[in-house]
Amino acid sequence: MKKRILPLISAGFLLINSYAFAADVKPAPNGLQLPENYKDWKIISQSHRIDNKTMRIIIGNEKAIEASRNGKTNPWPKGAILGKLVWKQKAEENWPTAIAPDKFVHAEFMFKDSEKYTETGGWGYARWLGMDQKPYGKNKQFSQECFACHTPVKDRDYVFTTPVSLP
Amino acid sequence: MKKRILPLISAGFLLINSYAFAADVKPAPNGLQLPENYKDWKIISQSHRIDNKTMRIIIGNEKAIEASRNGKTNPWPKGAILGKLVWKQKAEENWPTAIAPDKFVHAEFMFKDSEKYTETGGWGYARWLGMDQKPYGKNKQFSQECFACHTPVKDRDYVFTTPVSLP
């Protein structure tokens, strides 16, 4: 019997969330959950924000990586998840003219689903703060803040990041 | 018979190189070959070199990732490979106070094997330039240049990069 029940349970999870998530981390106020194993995702790009002295590595789940490496990012495909890992900056200890990541600030994500996230341009937004991964936002309205900030790049499917060139 | 021959051939390859490599890219002058699928490796850190206006993502093979995520990096374990992907910098088009990667410059690697790379501190060095991945260096002496530059961080097992903090 066990063998029959397991696929049914899995199918149930697929209906709720089409990605595996970290069950030990609280969901964001809009219900989005922290993707599991996001720290092992492949690279899309990086950036260095001079304005708030932070450094970012932009990573993606398999759907996002496939799209980014094949130039299929406008629009990004359904199911793509983009992740941004953010650290405070510091001078590289042994190479003073380089800047490197210091303390971890947060991990933030965009989940693409045009049918599901109609109120925020087809993307679900979520962010988890600090090393203890506290969900960001007081209530589900927090995603309007994310959406507003991303609206200037509406013609890039609301995404600031350009995937890096790779051989 | 076929079934018996294949493991022997594989064992032979393992004696030459203990990693899968991109056979269509020329080896470095010291014989090191470009690791296959390095673009899919997981992240270790990033940096922004103000001195030569380049940005880097530092990645690693599975051995390196396991070590970096468990703080076992002094020394790094045998078989660890560190990769550095380097791009010229540019202002982020839609966020002018951010700096983002522009043209791809090169991919460079450090291969850890204390018994093999005795002349260069236990690491083999190699670099492939540009989108056409041309091996760097006129002859095998080029690695002395890499080694000299890394010698100031001898007490960090010759590695400048500190793995990022992650939750």
C-alpha cells in the first residue's frame, strides 16, 4: 500500500506548489515558500550595488537556467524561479583593491506564473532575511512594494538582471 | 568483452585526469584540461576588482563545494577544483548605481593535488581566455606566474577567496 500512497501525496504537493521547499522555514506572508536547495542553484549573473554597498549573486532553478542560457528570457517561462543572494560588501582582506561579500543580508526570489500572480505582473515575490531566514513583509501587501520597484523594467518581463555571457 | 574493456578504459582516464574535461577545448600548456560543465558548478563567492574593473563569480566542483560549505578549506581537499569566471564591468542599464558583468574575459581554475603539483604549492593552475577559450600561457612556465601571485596567501592554502556566509 505504501507504494501507492506516496505518488498520491507527491501529486498533492504538486498542486499546491510546483517546487520543493524548505519546510523548516516560515513561508512569506503571501504564502510563497523558500525553495529547497536554492544554495545549489546555478549562476545567472552577479551585481554590486554601490548605492547600498551590497553584492549579489543571481541564481536560478533548472527552468530559469535553461531559459537564461538559451536567451529565452522575455518572457521567462512558467515555473522559472530567480534567486538573488545578497551580502554586505567589504574590502577583500588580501587584495585591498577588490570588494568581496561580508555578512549575509537576505535571499529573495521571483516565481514566474502568469496565471497565478496576475496582481504582480506574472511574478510572485518573496524574501527571507538574514541567517535565520525570517520572512519579509507584515502582510501579503508587501509584494506590491516589490512589484512597484520592478515596474520600470516591465518590457524586460520585470527582471533587472541580464544573464552573463558564457562561452 | 565490451563490458570488460570499458571499465579498464575508464580507469585509464582516471589515472591521467580525475575529472571530466571538455575535449573540444585545447589544454593549458601544463597539460591541464578545461573541466566539463564548470558553468553548472555551485557558488563559493564573488568579487569586484576595482583595480582592473572586472567582476568575478567563484565556483567549485563538488569536492570544493563540500569543503567550502563545511569550513574545510585550510587545506582544501585533494581533488577540489576552484573556478573563477571573470567579466569586464559595466553600469547596470536599468539601475545606474549598480555594476554588472559585461564582456566575458576568461575562466581560470586551481586544481588541488599536493602530490602532483609540488612545484606550485599543491595547486595546478590554468586559464582559458575569452569566448573561444584559448589556453593562457606560452609554455608550462606560465604557472609560476600564477603561483607567485598567490604566494602572499600561502597561509590560506594559496587561495584568496573566502567562501560566502550562507544560511
